Amino acid sequence: MADIEKLKQYNLITYILYILGFFVGVTPIIAVIMNYWKRNEMQGTWLESHATWQIRTFWVSLIGYLIGGLLTAVLVGFAILFFVFVWNVYRLAKGLIALNNGQPVGPMV
């Protein structure tokens, strides 16, 4: 049980790093590396869903931000950037709430 508590704390730290990314920029890269690093340890537990959730959130957001950034020249990029930001905040909030409640997060989209 102590390992689960340590891994839960680890997940909380990675969620915080993702949130700090809105202000600092580089911390989500650290968080996604941490997620990949510990995901095997979480395998078979409800915490594995959080690592997978965070990894998918990182990659989809990164792609969305890149596409939105490229398309700002034709103005539609600003709408894409806003949508990706809102989606990113939603995913982080949903994950944190589930983590706090001791539940897996999903569905995995």
C-alpha cells in the first residue's frame, strides 16, 4: 500500500508540473518524461490510467498548439489555440479530481 501512496504522490507532482507549464513552459516536458519513467511501475493499478492520461494529454496538446501556432497567420490558429488550451485545462482538472478521489481517469481519449 505504501507504494501506491508514493505513486499517487508522484502522479500529483506530474499534474502540478503540467499546470506549471502554463506559466513556465518547460515543465510539461519534465512531467511527460517522468510519466514514461514510472508508467511500468504503475502497470496494473488504477494509477496507470493517470500516467497514460497525462501522456496523451501532453502529445495531443503539443500537436494542437503547434498546428494552432502555425495557423495564426490565417487567424484560425487563435481559435485552435484557445480550444486546445480549454481542452488541456479540462483534462488536467478531470485527472486531478479523479486522483484526489482515488479513482482511475478515463475514458482514454
